Amino acid sequence: MKKLIVVYLFILVSTSFSQLISNYGFKAGLTASKQKWEYSNNQYFHEFTTDLDYKYGFNCGVFVESSSVPLFDVVAELNYIQKGGKDKLDKTLADSPDGSGETTTWTVHLNYNNLSLFAKPKLRVLGVNIYFLLGPSYDHNVANYSRVDGENFEGIDFFKKDLFAIKFGAGSEFNISN
């Protein structure tokens, strides 16, 4: 039994693996999102069409990067993203269906957890790594709500809970010091 344990420990100690994670970190930033609704068969927005303006939100997350070959990495990200849109709508009343001349601000807030996996090919030019990102993305809606002039507005629980997409991007990296 002791010999078996010694042989097993020898195999474990003599086997070596290269480092899987070459980079990791936190990320944070601002998002700008907008929505366009052309048709909805919902009781609140039957045949409703609008093109919402940009709504700014917050994005934060973590990433890990694996580099198994030079000038090519694989990046995985887990993010929290705020999306949505806003619009100014004409106030209408029963006695003035064309509008009273006043407007109201309607804001849609959508909050997602995002998981992305990217291929990251790099090109080294004059000490700067120029890179491209391309890969699948999965967003899960964790909360959504709407406000009209700051007051909660019910009835926006009809959004898809799960969204799948292809993301792409570009950027650059350089060392400040060794």
C-alpha cells in the first residue's frame, strides 16, 4: 500500500501543466443602449410603435484570458449590464386625444447577467498588440422595470429572459513597464 501511494505521488509531482490562465481582471464602464419596438401583441402596448432614445447605464464584470499559442488568446467574461431606452411621450387625455401639449418621460430599465466567450487574435505592431474579439454571448434578464416621470409603471414583464448573440470588437494593449 505504501509503495502504491509513493508511486501515485511520484506521478502527480512529475506531471506538469502549463499555466492555463494568462491574465484576469475586473472591468467596469458605461453602456449606451436603445430599443425600437415595431409591434407588440401585449395588452399594455397593443400595436405600439416607438423608437426609444439612448439610455445610459453601468457595466461591470470579471474576465479571464488563456493564452496557449503566441498572438492568440481565448477570453471568457461574466458581466452585469444595464440596458434599456427612454422617450418623451405626448400626454393625452380623454378630452384631448391628440395631446395636451405636455410631455412625459418614459424610461425602460433592463438588467442582464452576461456570459461571453471570445477568440482574441492579436497582431504586434511597433510594440503595441492590436487585437480583435469575436464570439458567442448569452444574456439572462435578471430584472426589468419601467418608470414614467419617475413613478413605477407596471406591465413590462413580457421581455425575453434569455438572449443569444455574436459579439465582436477591437482594441489595443501595450506595456507601460516590465
